Amino acid sequence: MCSAEPVNCFPVLVNILSNTFLRLFNSTARIRVWTEPFYNTQNPELKNDIFFISLSYMLILAAGLSPHFAVSSMEDYKVKSM
């Protein structure tokens, strides 16, 4: 009934327990529990927004990376670590 992944196991356990308690109290209602571990986007505009935000973040990160190496090598040159 329950797979080895804890993400899927807990909702199944809650469903089994809640429905068992409902049956003990002679209720005809049922409780359904489900899980979606990853957010599924069906909106293409949202996918484009996420892509462009990630791309701009990576470009800013890449622009700051080369000066970091240049400053690091200048510091090594000043202390004559070579």
C-alpha cells in the first residue's frame, strides 16, 4: 500500500488512519489525501518567467566570477606566494 519513499508514505498512512476512525464512529464519509512533491506548472508564461529570472541570475553570477579570480591572483602577487 505504501512505497518506500517517505514523501508518499505519510499521506497514505494518514488516509488509512482517518478512514479507520471514521468507520469506527459509523460514518459514511471518506477522507482523501494526496501529495504532489513537485509543483507542476502548466502555464507557459510562468515557465518563461522562471527561465528568464534564472537566466538573469546566472548572468549576474557569471559577471562577478571573473573579477573574483583576478583579485585573488593580485593578492597572491602582492604577498609573493608564487
